[in-house]
Amino acid sequence: PSSSGPPPPPANVDIPNCANLLYSAIEPRLNENDIDQEIKETAIVAIGRVISTLGNHLPNEAVEKTLTTLTERMGNEITRASALKTLGSIASSPLKIDMSPVLEVATEEMTHFLRQHSRSLKMCVLETISAFVQSNNSKMNPKLFELILTEAAPLVTDADLQVSHLAISVSYDVLASSSDSVATIQQSTMPALLKLIASPLLQGLALSSATKFLEELSLKGSGVVSFEEILKSLHNIVDEETKAQALSNTSKCLAAVVAVASETQRNGVIKSLVGDIEGGSGTSRTVGLLTLGALGERVDLSSVDKLGEVLLAAFESDDDQTKSAASFALGHVSVRAVDCFLPIILSALEGGNKTYLVLSSLKELIVSHLANDLELDDSNMSKILPLLINYCSNEDEGVRSMVAECLGCFVTMNLNFIIPTLKGLASEKKQAMTEADNLTLWTVATSVKNALSSKSKNLDGLTEHLPVFLEFLESEDFPVRAATLLMINAAVHYQPQVILGCMKEVVMPKLLEFLELKSVRVIDLGPFKHKIDDALPLRKTSLAILDSALTQCPYILNISEVLLKLAAGFKDTENVVATHQLIIRFSQAYPAMVAQNVSLYIDSGLQKTLNKKFKESATAQDIEKINELIRSGLRVVIAFKKLETDKNFEAFFDANVTGKDNVRILYEELVGQ
């Protein structure tokens, strides 16, 4: 069922009768003990579906009996997981099924399961308890809430962030349901949570859950835990030795608490943070900057006097961490106050001072708008775009990458606004072909790649424009072609519908050409010479595109032609492992066609790989590296063994695998895995 409830039934269907018939058919199976385990589990799932979708049409006695039976099944290790998930689905039902007949008994038993070692069990229990608390909190007593919080607290650690996320979520549900639980939270949950926030490993859902929990605690805990106490606790976990990621996490938590505070409290904290930025040093200054930035993503800080000047002044710091935090802060305070802070960023960018840091601020502003589903209007985009274009040909790849990320976000936000500019750049620079023009084309291709990698659903309009960017494949510049291939791979992997029309005629001929392309140049370094193959990124990415195409759109591949060209990869030292992996995939999808080319692959380099020798001076690391290469070749041999090969392959196998002790041992290890 959807969150709004099951769809309405046809008018001529007797729903109560259907519900009772289904219940009567399933319920006897639910209560049988001497039946197949799969039937037991399926009966549990089926009865759960009936109760959660049709429970309002069943007698209360039937629902209560089923809940009691499911609680009993939860005590059996064999049916425990199914029973837990089913109880959770019933509790989550939009029908608001009354769980009170088993609420206390089931919850107490579930909290005991949290002490067991099984990760999957703990996750299942936490999800089910969460469903219980969300749907039936009015029927739960304070002792039950205390038990849940006490048992969930030890799971809030950085040893398993997914379990931590669920444990914090359950604690949040309890807090949202009962203000009386604050005292237990202060005693049990907060020490574990503060320790987690101080960990540099905290990220993702666990971090989001932590900030959400602290917001709720700040709102609900004033009678027991004051706003000031929460802030002090967070500040106390930071010192000069705290890692950068932990500083960022702490700052986000501080910002979450301050964002929901009263205006008076918030203004007091902001004043203190600005003071830390202007007069502080080291960690306190960094935390002040990061907290203001995270706060600016939530609330409008345009009323803070001279905040833009304060943040720009921090760009002059000698400390790299402080400068990075200042750049982050300037970008993020602009999110809710674009009209106030964007002119400051653009003015600094035009001044040409601290270009990298200011561009980074602009990137943070644009990326944060996209992440928060906010829109930049055309007038602001029109102000930003010319400055971004100016840096498309910057020699610093880091600068160009930031510009490409910004332009990619623009493509996702407003395709029709930005595409004419990118196409104009592509056409103009493709004609001149100076080094600066090639850098611009690289930036354009990378911008489109970033947009395609975003998984946005608004990019179908890119289909008609893509041929312009695919023309970069004809460039003489290797980095431009490499960037274009990465763009193609992003399209095939994330948005295949955008590029399908160009694959056969435009992309595939170039891919097959690049698979065999080499361009080696020698650099004289005095005492020795160093060889660089400029075509290596092209071969590597071409293999990646074929791998993506095999998954997303295999019908556009000329399989026989691709398999012939892949033979070159067996002697490509840098790409041989990737070639092996791709051939194994093709052997699973097209066994007969691969079988026809086995001898070709053996002669092209597979035999040489298996016969790889160690030098007498080889270190343990060198030996392991060669053994890993041989293992890669043996995985191909194992795949070929499953095909209908000829006697030549059997002779090759006997001579090169079973006939050589070191290879045979590695082969047997792989087969035994």
C-alpha cells in the first residue's frame, strides 16, 4: 500500500468477505508447527499483508490472535526475522492497526535481541521498534521508552554506521513521542552520541540522524537539558587534535541546534562565532567558520553585520584549514541569502585575488542549491556564467574541475539556459585549437559529464545537443578525447536514453579504434628515460564504456567485432586485468561467440600472463603483484572451462595450468573459493 492507504476496491467487490476468506485460508498454516520452513515464513509474510491492507475488515479477535501468534514466532530463531518484519509492516500500516495486545511484550523481547551479535537481526529489530513507536507511541508507557533508549544507546558507535543510524532514529522517535524521555537520553544516549560525533568516521545517514536528533532534543529538552548545555557538550568534544572530518561533523551538529533556537539565542551564538573568526585561532576559528557555513544553509544570515567582509578576511590566513573553512562558509551562507552574498563572491572573483578559494565558494553555493532543491534564477545565473567561462581555459586543472562542476550543476538546473553557451564554446574553440582552446573543450566535456553523472531526470533534452560534444572525439588532443570518453561513460551508465542514438554510428567506431591505440613518448630525465603512453586513458575508459554498455544497452554492440578488438587488451600491461574482467562478463552473456575466440586470446597474451616469471631480485611485494596477475588470467581460464572449447584449449590447459606447480596451486585456490 502507498502512504495514503490502499487503492480503493472496485465497487462490486465484497471486501470484508474477501478479507475473511484470505485470512481463513492462511491462518491455519500460520499455526502449524510441523511444516516446511519456507511455508512457515511465507505464511507469516502473507498474513502480514492481509492484516496491514485488510485488517480493518477483519474481526478484532482475528487481528489480536494473529499479533499474538507473530509475537510467539518472534521467539523462534528460525521464524524470527520474518515475524519481526511482518510485525513492523503491520505497525506501519496506514490502517493504524492497534498493536496494544502485544505492544509491551513484543517490545521488551525485541530490546533483548539488540544484545545479540547478529548485525542483520539488530537492524531488523531497530526498524520494527521504530515502526512500533511511530504508530503506537500513545499506548507505550515511560518504562518501555526507557528500556528502548537504554538498549539502543550501546549501538551508537562508529563501528557500524548503518546500525548507529537506526539506533539514533529509534531514539529520535522516542524523543519525539515523549518529552519525559529526555532524562534517560541525557544519561544513556548523549554520551554515546557525542563520542560518535567526535569520530572522523561519522558520515552519511548516521550524521543526518545525529543532527535531526539534536534538533529535536534542543526543542524538547529545555526543562532538563538546556540549549546552552547542548552547545557546551558539542564544543567540549573539539580540541586542537580533532581531525578535519570530526570538526565538520561537530559544526553541522552545532548549526542544527542553533537553527531551531529562538532568535535571541541564535543571534547570541552567531555573535560569538563571528568573534571566534575575527579573534580566535586554530580549531576555534575553523569551527566558527564551518558552523556559520552550515547554519547559512539553513537560515538567512544576511542581517549579520559585515559577515561577508569577515569571511573574506579569513581567506588571508596562513593556515590552509582556516582558508578552506572560510571558502566553505562564504559559499554556504549564500545559499539562503543569494542577493546579499553572491555580489561579494563575484566581486572577489573579478578582482582575481584568491581565485581558487573564491571559485570554491561559488561552487559550494551552486552545488548546495542543487542539493537542497533550490533554484538560482536566470538573472543570477547570467551574472555567474561569464566569470565561469573566463576560467574554462585556466591551466590549473583543479580550477577547471570546479568550473566544470558548476557548469554541470547549471545543466541540471536549467538545461535550456546553459546549453547554447556550451555549444557555442564547443564550436568556437574547436576551430582555433590552441592549447587554451583545448583546455576549454576539456572543461565543456567534463561539465556535461558531471551533469550526466547527477542521475537527474531532467536531461532527456540533452539528446539533441549531444552530437556537438561527441565531435570532440576527433580532437588531436589526448586529454580532450579522454574527457569526452568519460562523458560518454557517464551517459551510458546513468542516462543511456540520452546517447543511444549516437552509439552505433558515432561512438562505437571510435571505441574500437581506441582499444588498439598507443602513443608512447620518451621523456629524458638525465640519468634515465621515462616512457609515457598518452593513449592509456583512452584505452582504459573505452573498456569501461564497453562494460557499461554490456549492462545497459548490449543490443548496440557488434559483439563479434568487439571480441576481436579485445584481443589487444591481453598484451596491454596497464589494462590486462580490466580486459580479463570484461572478457569474463562477455563469456557469461555470449558464451558461443567467446568460445570462437579462445585461441586468439591465448595467443594474444593469456599464455604469456600465466607463464609470468619472477626476477631473482624480486621482493615479496613484486611476487604478490605477479601472482595477482596470474590469478586474473586464471579467472579467465575458469570462465573458458565452462565454454564448449576445442582440444587446443585442453592442451593449453594441461601445459600451462596443471603442468606447472605454481600455476596449478593458484588455480585450485580460485576454484575452491
